[in-house]
Amino acid sequence: MSVAHGTPLAALGWDRRLDALFAEHAARGLLPARVLSEQRGSYQVAGPTGELTATITGRFRNDVTRAEDYPAVGDWLALAPAVTGQALVQAVLPRRSRFARPARGDIPGAQVVAANVDMVFVVAALDHDFNLRRLERYMALAWSSGAEPVILLNKADLCQEVGERLAEVRGVAPGVPVYALSARDGSGIEPIEPLLEAGRTVALIGSSGVGKSTLVNALLGWQRQATRDVRADDQRGRHTTTRRELIVLPSGALLIDSPGMRAVGMWDVDEGLASAFADVEQFASACRFSDCTHGSEPGCAVQAAIERGDLAETRLHSQQRLARESAALARRVDPETRANSRRKWKAIHKSVRNHMRTKYGPEAG
Ligand code: GDP
Ligand code: ZN
């Protein structure tokens, strides 16, 4: 479904924070718009006057120093209104969250594949491919994005031990809501309906084959059935040749389903490791040495917790393995870029920690 003509900005996810961020651009007569899709430097966007096409200027290209400065699906832009032809991108508003992957080509930094995602559905399948270690990896990625993670265990129809699996998953994803469902037959989808709030931006990550497309179709199909006028709107056929990667669900939630999101892998996850391994971190805060490596140091509270059986040793190993992998990846990008991006992400990280503290008390996060 396309974003309807004249859609109020709130329906696209606009909020007070953006109001404040946009003030300087509004003063210059620029218009806000959100990126629905990107194709070779041309952006399909939606703003207060409906959909239009925007492009970046030569000057924008010159000013760009890092791959992540380019607009991505979900970004909010400040546009110079088009007199004829395409609107021109003047600025990309600061992102609340982002998914990225190492950029190709000679420009340093990360390529952002989705921006301003509020909630990320981490999809795993309850089939023979079910793997807690892989799920931990996706959780680190999810937490690092700045979006709020929710775990969806799909293909529950193929699993005889759903209860056990739920317990195992809760054990490796402290504080994260977990749902079991079957995208194929639709069972268990209803409980996630309240998550699809109007104006909230959601995205899906997970390995190929876990059922992300099936789930997207189920969400669309199931919601379409419940919303007649939306279907009517669809039949008017306001289509362009570009495939939209930010879709408005009939509930009013905004779903990002882009090929780029399918390709996100391990990238800069150390920002999310503390949250993804909040259980390990909580014990670690009681280690005698603040730089304890949880090896054979005296007074290691993590090793003590493992010995008592309060913490699975695999959790510590997973955290250490992911930290090593993330550090190795980080060395591949320009260190200065990384320093900049770390500063920018500190604030987001802090909000994640606060979230953990609200959930677990002052020790967490
Ligand atoms: P994606 O790569 O994550 O987008 O996965 P797809 O949506 O393409 O699904 C991969 C395969 O799993 C397809 O054959 C689907 O029909 C199947 N599948 C998806 N969801 C379910 C489910 O809930 N139960 C079962 N049994 N199969 C499913
Ligand atoms: Zn220790």
C-alpha cells in the first residue's frame, strides 16, 4: 500500500523530537519527508503533500565524508521543494536508530540500510535450524541498532517442544519479549498485533529461510482482511515502478522490509553487547577488578556465578566471541569514522541502559 496523499506527518512516524530537529530547516522553507525506498541515488519519499521523488545534489555528494551520511530507507529528510522535476535533499535528520553494514567502495564507514526503526522483530525458526548461538548474535545486532528488540519464534507448527524452546530463548535474551507463532497458518500472530501501533516503525531481521517474507505477508493479509477501506485504496492502483521498502500497515504501523535489511550481519555490535548480555554484565559488575576478563582472576563474580550454576558458561563464551568478532570487523573500517560514530551512539546506548535499569533495577545495563 502506498502512503496516502496528504498523510499527516504523524502517520509517517513524525514526533516531537523531529519537530525540534527540523525547526532550523523549516525556517529555511524546507519540507520534511521520509524515505520509502532508494534506487540509484533517487529516493521515493512521503511528506505532508504525499509522495514524490527526491535526489541528492552534487553539493550534498561533495559534503559527504562517510557512507552513513547518505539517506537510507526510514530516514527523515529536509527537502528543497521541486519547482520542476525532483525535490532536492538538503539534509538527513539525525537518526534515532539505524541498521548498517560495511560500505562497499572507497568511501569509509558503514552503509545504513534502515533508519529510525522503533522496534525490531528478531525472527528465528523453531525447525531443525533452531540455534541459540545464532539468536544471541542477532540480539547483539538488534540492541546495537538502538531499536527495541522483540523475538518471534516462527514455525511453531513444526515444533513439539515450544515451551522448552521459549524458556531457552528467554535464558539468552534477558528482558526481551518472546512470542511463538506460525506465519504459515497464522496461529500466534494475534498477540503481536498490539505491537503494531500506528506511527511506530518496525523492521525484521533474521537468517534466510526463517519465514520473514511469510510473516510480512501474513501481517499484511491478515490486516487487510480487517480493514476494508485500505483494500479499496489499494485497488485504485496508485503504483509506481519502485518497490516501496517502507510500507504502511493497515494498523498504521510502518514496516521496513528492504533487501538491505536482509543482508545485515555482524557489524559494530559491541554497542549492543552490554544489553544483549545483561545477565553476564550484572555478575561482572561485582568482579573484584573492573577490567576482569573473567578468566582466572581472583574475585571473579562471573566465574563464581558459573560455578554456582546461576549463569551458563556458554553465555560468557558467546559474549566474548561476539566481542572479538565485532572488534575484528571494526578494525576494517577507518578508525576515525568509528570514533565519530561511537560518540553519536553513546546517547542511544545510554537510553538502552536506562531501559534495562527500568526492567531490572539499578544493577542492570
Ligand atoms: P525468509 O527467507 O525469512 O523470508 O523466509 P520465507 O518467508 O521465504 O520462508 C522460508 C520457508 O519457510 C518457506 O518455504 C515458507 O513457506 C516456510 N515457512 C514460513 N513460515 C512458516 C511457518 O510458520 N511454518 C512452516 N511450517 N513453514 C513456514
Ligand atoms: Zn570477572
